[in-house]
Amino acid sequence: MKREDVTEKVLSKKRLARLTWAEIAERIGGASPVLITAALMGQMPMTAEQAAVAAELFGLDEEETLLLQEIPYRGSLPTAVPTDPLIYRFYELVSVYGTTWKELIQEEFGDGIMSAIDFEMEMDRQPDPKGDRVKITMSGKFLPYKRF
């Protein structure tokens, strides 16, 4: 069995049960909705407790439940340049603003990176008369390059 098989089963059961990711995250608990969704999409491991609740919710067997707890091979895009329009917009943001983010972060913090490991993210809907907006807040620990 592959981790992708578990993701497909979860997505099928989610669809049939007409559940939202917010409802799923609330039932599983123990982490943000972003992390729970990422785990069920195969990009983060779950704790044993979270995996047990997910197994109950989605009718997973023992192997599938154990797979939810394994450290995954991260990176879920099938191509180097994403073809899905929504995901492509994030690629476009990095392409257009990546060098700007790098300059601003390094001017403020110095020579280093923003961690995607010690990281938090939230997504909110912002009502707007011209059309609702997506607000994504990311917070990553700054990690300076070590001089040796």
C-alpha cells in the first residue's frame, strides 16, 4: 500500500460524507486545520491519537492508520511547474515576489531563511464588496546561516 492510496480513500470518504476540512479538523483535533488537512493529503504525519480518530472517521484499516503516522515523502506536485490554476498562482507569487521577499527578510533579519518546518499558517475569508478575498498568514522561524 502507498500513502497516496490512503489520501484517495480519505478524499472519497470525505466526498461521500459531505464533510468539510474544517469539520474534519475539529473532529480529529490536536492541530490546526491546515496541519490536519496537510496530513490527510499525505504531506505531514499524524499522532497516533489523531490517526485513530481519522481511522474511525474514514473507515481506515490498521495499515492505513499506520501510514497516516509515518513521516511522508513531502512534495505532492506532479510537475515542476504546477498546472492547476490555483496552485499555479502560488508558483506565480514566488516567481514574481520571491526575490522581493528574500531581500526584505534578509534586510530585516540578516543572512538566513524562513523555516517551513517551524512554521504556522492560517487561511481566512475576508468579505469584500468587490468579491471575497483569501487571506493567508504564514509565520516561520528565522534560521540564520551558520558561519564556520
